[in-house]
Amino acid sequence: MVRSSLVVGVVSVFALASGAAAAQEHEHGAAAAEKLGTVHFATSCRAAAQPSFDRAVALLHSFEFGRAIAGFDATLKADPSCTISYWGIALSRWGNPFAVGAKPAAAQQQGRAAIERAKASPPKTDREKAYVDAASKLYADFERTPQTPRVIAYRDAMAALAARYPDDTEASIFYALSLAFAADPSDKTYVNQKKAGAILQSLFAKQPDHPGLAHYIIHSYDVPPLANYALEAARRYAKIAPSAPHALHMPSHTFTRVGYWQESIDTNIAAAAAAKREGSTGEELHASDYQTYAYLQTGQDREALRVRESLPEIFGRFNAAAAGSAAPPSAAYFALAAIPARYALERGDWKAAATLEPRQSAFPYTEAMTYFARALGAARLGDAATIRASIDALLQSRDRLTQANETYWAEQVEIQRRGAAAWLALVEGRKQDALAEMRATAEREDATEKSAVTPGPLAPARELLGEMLLQMNEPAQALREFATTLRKEPNRFRAVAGAAKAAAASGNRVAARTFSDQLLKICAKADTPGRPELQLARQSVTRSGAR
């Protein structure tokens, strides 16, 4: 029976400064140590290799994949018989399990090679062999077998492993992780996420300094109805593993879900700075996208502009072939497309949105964001030709994704295409067609979940429906759509401002004052005088107070 991670011998995982030699890396006291949390993964390896292995697993738990691989390699140098290290390398090669989409063939080849090396020199215990066998499910016949059944096979293998070794807390943690990332994004009961969260929360009460527990709780509850359950983990994760850039960023997933914008800004400033120091440019761009989104929700447009203007310098340092971080290359291209589009759309700068220039990449859904933003901007300018051209480009992106079996992203782009088509119908005077198409688009978006790569959609479909209803002089219906948006996207600037405008237009003074007050509180640090919506909210509150 495997001993619990709570036994004597659990070590707090530190590493010396990056310039130290691997053999000296784990001797305490020589240099300023980094903090990665407390992890102990029991192995049959030599005692001298165990601290190195524990550190590598701690890095793996924080999705610092490149550094984790280096750590497992260092363990093998210390003890060539510690072949469970190849399991850790194989999982690290898989990369971020929450990154939606097919894993690169090269990474899968490397992962399978690590599995083959582990099986060529099998670990010494049945438990360690079970870990290797479970990880092998991710890579089995990957050239011909779709990714989803392989992920499910891995989840089921981890379930069996955790059941067989109930005292192995690491088995339970990795099983819970597999439950969370294997969850069907269309399952609105969130049964797998809830099951994962229950396992992790129970263990977190006993191991409050474990990085994986805090990290995976945030991911498990990264859906609107469950996000509040992750707040404690979100507030603690950055303190548990401050030396991991991703640990500094991850709390913002929860803060975004509950509309805690300043907390998201603060943690992403720290995350971007740490990622820059580590040379993790993809992670830096990813944190910058979340940071920009939060700035824009609070009306801090000058700060958002500063981030947008920093993109050329940041992307100039990006190397897609660099050692892996939590943010895969696709996340870098996503941020590069999303940040300028958000900056234009959130501020209602329709001309800027309509003239955005797409950047070609290997990820069609990143280009699609630019075309979607162009369509929305052109719609407000009455430019039907640009909308049609954008719809054609979205159709091409969707088809490329469909052909590549990227079903999730194909659906997201189709939602954007249909939303653009709805606004084209409005520009062309086909109001009822526009409304029907926009309602269908909103229902389609409601049936999906956002990817972890983004803090939120460029423009939520129900929010767009509310704005369309306002243009059609249907403020009471618009108010309902804005309110529905806010249940999923709390404290979103455009939804709150839209609700205030719709309430005022429909004669609901109490609701108008409530939403105006809410907007001013959200935007306590906003630019002055700020956007027209903020100026209107101030006037509304002043008039209401004068009565």
C-alpha cells in the first residue's frame, strides 16, 4: 500500500537560481529559493533522486511543462533506474489538458517515445507501472484514433488506479484532473466537474500547500454556476506557488467568472512579469489578454491601450518551439488577435473594429476573431460589403476547422458567422430575420462553454441580441437579454451599460438607477471623463438623487 502524501518526508519544493547546476539545484541555502508548493509523490527511486522528482511533479502540477521535463531529466541523471520519470515526461509532452483542440503531432510523438522508454525499462512497482499504462492511453495509436476517446480511456485508467491505491493522494489528484478535462463542454449538469471538485476540495483541506489541488479546483469550477466554489483556491494558489507564472495567472480565471476585475488585473500583472522573466512569452501574452479584458470591463481604457501597444514587442520575443508552458502556441496567436479586437469592440470604436487586419496562423479560430470583430464594426457603420466579406472569411475558417476535426472551434466560429449574418440582415432592413438569427445564435452559444484560452467571448451573443433589440426600439426585451447575459458574465461593462439604457428607455427608473450605480462601482478606477456610457450613468444617478 502506498503511503499518504501526508507522511513524514513530505518536502516543500524549492529550486535554486536558474543558473545553478542540476546536481546543486536542490541543495538548500546556496541561493534564493523559488517556491512551488508542497508535493510528495512516493516512488521506488533512490532517496537522493526523490527531491528532484518531487520538484518536477510540482512543476507539472502548475503546468510549467518545459521546466518539469528538465526536472524529470535531472532525476534520471541522479538515478537512471527511476523510470517513472518517463511518465512525468509523457504527461508534460501532452501539455495543457484544458487547451481545446488537437495536440500537435510532434508533441504526441515525443510523448509516446517517453512511454516506450518507460516500458522498455519498466518501473519497479506495480503502482508505478499503472501510472505509465494510464498515460499511454493518451498516445495509443494517435495517428488513427481520435483524441476524445483517448482522453476518456486515460480518465478511466486513472479512475482504476485511484481506486486500487486509495491512500495515494497523487493518484486521486491526477484522476480528478482527468475528470475535469475530459468533461463534455455541452453537459450543463457539470457532473464531471462537480465530481472532480469534490475530490480536490476534500484533499485541499488536508494539504493546503499543494499546488495541483488549488490549480485543479480553479479549472474544475471554471464554469459560471460553479465559479464561486473556487474562490478560496483562487486566493491561495498564487501564494502557494509564486515561482510558477501560471500559478500567478490562474486565479484570474475565477476572478473573471465572478466579475472581480481589479483582482484579475493585479494577478495578471504579476503573471505577465513572471512569465517575461522565465521567457514564457506565450504565457505572458495569455496573461495580457485576461488583463486587457479586465481593464476594459472597468473602463480603464488607457491601461488597456498600453497593453495593446506592447504586443509587437512581446510577440517579437515569441518562439513557438521554446520549452512548453501552460499556454501553448495557439494561446499566443489567440491573444494577438483578441486584444486589438476587444479594445475596439468594448469601447464601441466601430471604425477601428471594421478595419482590423487579420494575421494568418495555423489556428483558423484566431483569424476568425478578427473577421467577427470586422463584421460587428461594419454593421454599426452600415457597411454591408465588409460584413459579407467577413462572413465569407468566417465560413472558410469554419470549414478548415471542420476538415481538421477541430469540432469545438468549428462550432465557435459558426456561432460568430451566424451572429455576423444576423447583423447583416439588420443592415439590409430584414429586421425579423435579423432577430430570429440572433436569437438562434444566442441559444447556440448558450449550449457551449468558453475555452480556458479566453476570459470570455469578444461579444456575448445575448448581449448582441440586447443591443439589436435596443436598435429596434424594444427596450423591455433588451433588458431581459442583458440581465441574462449578466448571469453568465457578471459585471460586464457593455451588458450593465446596456441594461441601464434599456431600463431607462422602458421607463423603469429603479432598474436604470440600479444598473447605473453598478456600472459606476465597477468603474471606480475608470478613465475620466471616460466612455459615453459612464458619463450617462453619472448623469442618471445625479438626476435620480435630485428627485
